[in-house]
Amino acid sequence: MTAEGFLEGRRLQMARGVLLQCIMGGYPPARFYGSDDGDLALVAEPSMIHPLPWSDEPRALAICDADELSGESSNLSTRGQLKKVIARYAARGLAPVVATELEFFVFAPNTDPTQPFRPPVGLDGRREDGQSAFSVSSNNGLRPFFSEVYKCMAALGLPRDTFMHEMGVSQFEINLLHGDPLLLADQTFLFKHLLKEVALKHGLSVVCMAKPLAHTPGSSMHIHQSVVEIATGNNVFSDENGQPTAMFRHFIGGQQAGMADFTALFAPNVNSYQRLCHPYASPNNACWSHDNRAAGLRIPASSPVARRVENRLPGADANPYLAIAASLAAGLHGIEHELEPSAAIQGEFEVPDNLSLPCTLHAALERLKRSQLARELFGQEFIEGYIASKTMELTSFFDEITPWERRVLAAQA
């Protein structure tokens, strides 16, 4: 809308069904979002109105809540779902604290989607060949791009902790500073949008697919989680002697209880399971461990004040609002019901059947359909609408025959 209309306070409305629009652009049947498909109000978050530093003409982006015209948050809004989870913590005098680690690939433009992605040509005239992981000079070939990324992050008020080259060819990772979950979800969304826009200016393509390249590690969005007392600011996962608390155990127990049911929320696309089925540092399990990257729930080495639980299941393709909401809701469920976790695992291990997770989108959606916990925590309207939208996407995928099938199966008798 125009700046004048926005500043005048003109209400921006949008059809309710847009919140269930699938990634191909279509919609599930209207019964999933109200048969009248009435309007929602988009209400801008005052702290999240940002002039866009990469735009050649003055433009701004406002992150909005999707509210019913009666004033309450829409059940279909993932940002609204996260706010409800945070409010449930606050009702117990608690505040969750999170940080996200986002991995992504920087590729040359991919004008033919039947061809694999390729790394861009760097300043040295060559394409990276995958030998630059954790190198201090690994992004020199993309220095103009990253220089503008850093400048735009500063302009948008996005503080960064560390930035590094990851294991994949032209794959990078950023760690955002820990803080309020809603703020971190907003920042993660803004950063992904920023990356893609700045990449286009530099003739590049940033890809946040979970697994864009075969035989290469995928891209995750690990979520680090702790909980503090609102009154004191103390981390409730550690006692006065620096030892783990019962609440710490219960939080892990809740995470384990919810991970299989919520896999479709953490891994929302067909491609998500390409990453999880090749589990190099991408564990498809609900085991927990002290500093073992093979576990889906890792307790990083830290001081007692920084004791936290890292959920390693979500991919870079996950909706940050929904993934954070699902992870925190599972942890709070464990605290409320005093759930005990399994025994911690260390070293190499085999995943017990009860801690394995769905390994396809179809299986994950079937598990979500049967989940009473998901309906209890997110409401029936949201869960059924989400499943309907994702089922459309899965059906669309099955409508196509892949190059592998033509290459391998056509010659079979």
C-alpha cells in the first residue's frame, strides 16, 4: 500500500484463505478457512516496520499480525500461534529464550530447473569446488554480496553472532543472537528475505531448500532453547549449584513427546526428507545427548547459566514462527505434565523404535492427522488446514515423474 495510506492508519485486509495458500499457489477447499472466505485484518507490528536498504526506490516492509475482524488473532496465523505459546509460558511466570542457526546456499542463477544447482563464479573467475568449509577466506569470491548483506543487516537492526562457510559447496551459516522467540522468528524471516533480495541484485540465487544438492549436507535451522523466570531472569534449567533441574528434564521429555507428531511442522516439504534421510549432522530422531550431533536433541557444552536444548530437526525451509512455536509448545507440555525423558545417549547409537521419526512427508502428515497433542496445542482449525494445504503440495509432487525414474526404471523389463 502507499506510505500515505499506511501512515493514515488505513486498515489493510486480506482473504482468510491466503493463510492456507500452498506453495504452488492454490488453496484447499473453503471449509478449511471458513466457507465465506471472509477477510482478516493485517495489523503492523510497530517495532517491525523497516525501510528496505536494498531497494532502489524508497520502500518499506511491515511485519503484520493476521487478526480476525473481531480483534482476536486468527487461528491460522503462524505468528499468532507463536504468540499464544509465549503467553502460556508467561502465565506460569516463565519466558522462553531462543536462538536460530540458519544455513543456506549461494548459487549461480538456475534458469533450467531440470539441471542441478551450481556455485557462482567468484572474483577469481572460478567456481568453488567444496574445499572451503570453515575457511577464513571462503567467501572472498562473494565478498561484494556478503558486504551488502552485512550492511543491510545493520540497517534492519539484525544483530549477528557468527557467520561461516559450512560443509556444502557454497553453503553458509549465520547464528542469530538469542532473545525473545517472537523477535527471533521475525529476524529469521527478515534475514531470509534480505538474502534473496540482495542476491538478486548481485546476479546470484540464495536457496533455503533443506537439500538442494545430492551427496552434500543439507541446510538446517537449529533452534536453541532455554527458559528463564520472568521475576528473576534466572535460567530455570540450572539450580543454584549449577546442576540440571527437574524442569530441564521435563522440557526434554516434552520435546521427545512432540517431535514425531510435529515432524511435518519442522520438515514441511517433500525435499525436507532428502535431508533427514541422509542424516549427516541431520538426525531424524528424538534422542537426546550431551554435545552429540547425532541426536535430534543436543545439549551443547555450556556454563550452567547458558544451559539450553538444541532442536536439530528443523530445516532451513521451515517456517520460523511455526517451528519455534512447535518446539516451545512441546517443551512446555513436558513441564506442565512433568514428563521424564529417555536416558541420554552418547557415542554411536541405534535409534530405538519409539524415538524414530517419520521419514517422508506422507508419513509425517499421517502422524500429524492422528495427533491429539497437536490439536490440543494448536487447535483443530489450524492443524486440519495445515494438513489440507500440505496434502495438496504432496499430491502435486506425485503428479510429476522424476529424472531418476526415467533414467533407472525405463530400461526395466
